[in-house]
Amino acid sequence: MVGHGGKSVFQVVLYQPEIPQNTGNIARTCAATHTPLHLVEPLGFRITDRGLKRAGLDYWPHVRLKVHPDLESLCREIGDRRWVYFSAHADRRYCDFRFQPGDCLFFGSESFGLPNDLLVSRPGFVINIPINRARVRSLNLATSVGIALFEALRQLTSHDDCRR
């Protein structure tokens, strides 16, 4: 589930995540897919939080984690990549979006999502995961990241990669 030469196909960015167990679960998914995980501060927890470590179990040595103090630091680190924003307020569905190698999958905090100024800056790159809003307000952040990352990987990897 990685690109040619062992390089990661995608990167996951969590903007100001609040719940350590969600971030730990996402870290495990990133370890399983060889996907770098970027966290943009402030975080709602400490990296040493027990809940975070427990959710990631013994996979932490395999997580390529980078914590950034702000968006500017993130931009310097990841360079010129396409940012794909996930928002409950977007009209475009994730399954209708064509992912490209190098995309950064960008998710907001559990309580507030992504800042509106980010979303309006790139309207063609704001997508959602449709749900029945009459019954639930939103999906869990870790669930959303898993759905998005595996759809992006499905689009760009061969069927042989899925059998491993």
C-alpha cells in the first residue's frame, strides 16, 4: 500500500485533534498503510497521554509522526502537495473525487472541524463522506480518516496490493 520505491502515496493531517484515543487509532491506521501522520497544534492532549498510547498499542514505532506548531510549519515540512480537505459541509462526495499520489488528506478537530478560511481557499478540494444526518450528526474522526485513506489507496493501488 505504498508507492514506488517504498514511498508513501498519501499523508494524513489532523488539524488540532482533541481526543487522544481517536488520534491513536488513526496512528495505527497510518502505520498499517505506511502513511505519515501530521498533527497541527494545539492538541487537546499530550503526546505522552495514556489513552493515545493505548489506542496505538505497540504500533507506535511504525508511525511516521510529525507534530507541527502551526500551519506554516506544516507547509514547510510537506512542501508543494495538493491538500484535500474533508468537511461535513462539503457538497462533493469522497467517492466522486479523484485522488492523486502525494495528496495530503486534511481533517479538522472533533468539535469544530476545519477553519472556514481553509475550506474557501480551495473549494474544488473540499469533500465529504455522506451520512444520514437525520440519525447522526457526524462520523467519528478515526472512522472518517480510515474511510478516506482506504478509498484513496483503493483508487491508486493495484488489486494485488489489496490481497496482502
